[in-house]
Amino acid sequence: MNNLILSSTTFGVVISVFGFIIGMELKKRFKTALFNPLLIAILLVIAVLKLCHIDYSNYNASAKYLSYWLTPATVCLAVPLYAQIEKLRQNLVAILCALTVGALTSLVSVLILASLFRLSHQEYVTLLPKSVTSAIGMGISEELGGYSSVTVAVIILSGIFGNVSGDLVCRVFRITEPIAKGLGMGAASHAIGTVRAMEWGELEGAMSSLAIVVSGLLTVIGASFFAKLL
Amino acid sequence: MKYIRQMAIILSVTCVAEILKYFIPLPIPASIYGLVLMFLLLLTGLVKLPQVKETAEFLVEIMTIMFIPATVGLMENWDVLQPILLPLIVIIPVTTILVMGVTGRTAQWFLRKKEKQK
């Protein structure tokens, strides 16, 4: 079975895409945030791999062609951002202040929770960059001496959690302005959250893309300082 | 031809970003250099919106499914997550909700203050 899968250049892509389509159908039918297409796709793919005893590496031998497009697609986030250039210029101060406060909130909350759970220094720095996009977070974690593979896992889980819970969080915090919703999503859940913000609207999506970049850069600077605190 | 030209521009910017990443040793991924570079190119008019629009929108639209393979990879990393599983079950939701809420509320406060001033 594993050899059969390994010989295919499309198997991983096909089950990933079908998992996502099933997720979209379920969401259409049940209309609840829990039926998040991305989350369902991931769980379905894991279930298929486990049930058919397929190794992750064999799945990824073809699924990696999906991952390949992540870098060019992230570059393309500049396009919806540019389309909102007027809104960006008009609200530059509000946007930068909100993202600075957001990045600090992330660092401070990890510091407090890590000390409550008595995590080691190495575990603490592993979690410090948890809100930023995975490639930046992985770099920060390595730089500070954390476990970078755990960092990536935690970043992805934060992204999925934000993607799924974003609607509810905005309702509870009574965040209704499109710019504010987008910035919140991007600051907390990077690119995985941004795909949800894109569904909310063009302005939300653009602000979320902007937040990925700005929060990422602020965290590069902030994390090296915060690393000394625990 | 339109799509070939658009793809050529997008992949060229990505390639230049990867070269930048190689020469600038910061923990910043090529994709972020590329995003900033593409934004600057559009801002200065060196690349016009119609020269990248449809292909860029297509890639952004299908971006969600690009996250599936890496996330499925978590099944491999399960043993590294296990020792700190309990703290993580608390830390991931709490910090994610806090960051989203605080960032959103701060932005909203600034936006509404500005509106009142008008």
C-alpha cells in the first residue's frame, strides 16, 4: 500500500482537496463554526492515513506539491493589501498601535502563563513566538534555543484555533469594525487566520495580511528581550 | 499569455525574495520579504495591478488547502507535544483569544476616536 501511494504524485493532493470539499459541504449543511473546512480536512486526512496504515512521509511525497505554493501565495497577499492602500494610509496610526499592543499582549500572556505552569526556560522560548507566522516563529525559536518543531506545531494549532473561534471571539469582544476584526485575526492567528478573514471581506483579509508582516517583525524584536525574563 | 506573464512575475518576486533571505541572516522567511517586495513594487508602479491580479487572487483563494499537508504532519510530532500537553491546552486558546480580542479592541478604539474627532 505504501509503495503504491509513494508512486503517485497526486494522491496526497487529492485526499487533501477532497477532505476540504467534504468540510465545505458539512459547513454548508450545519452552519456552525465547529465544522471548519480546514479542520475537517486535516482530521479526515489523518483518519485516512491511520486507517490505511499510510506513513506521513508517503502522503507528503505528493502532498508537498501543495505546500510548495505557500511561499508564492504569501507573496500574493500583497495584492489584496495594495487594493486597500487608501484605508491603510488613512488609519496608519490606529493600525500600528493596535498591532504593537497585540504583539506585546502575546509575549506578556505567554510569559505569565509559562511562569504559572512553571515551564523551563527552553519550553518558554519555544512558546514565545506562538502567534506569528510559522517560518518567522521557527526562526525566533531556533535563535533563542527553543524546540523549533514544537514551536511550529503550536503555531499551527494557534492558527487553526483562531480560524475556528474568530467569529465567536469578535462577537464576545464586540469587535465589529472590519479593520479591527482583520487586525485581530492576523495578529493572533497569522496566515491560517487570514484565510478566514478573507472570507469575512476584502478589507478584513487585507488587514489580516498586514498584521502577519507587522506582528512578525515586532515579535522578532520583542521576543529577544522577553526571552531574558524567565 | 496573460496567466503566463502573471505567473512569471509572481515567481520572479518569490525567487528574488529567496535570494534576499539567503543574504540577510534574520529569522524572517522568504515569503515575508516577498510580500513586502511585491507591495513596494505595486506601490511604486513598477508592477501594475493588472499584471498580477487574477493569478494572485487565485493563489490567495486556494491558500487554505496549502496548510493541510504541514498540519497533518502534527501526527508525527505528537511525542514532542505530549510532555507539555496540559499547559498547551490552556496556553494556546487563552493567548490566541487574548491577542485577537485586545488587538481588535485597540484598533476599534482608535478608529472610533478618530471618527468622533471629525
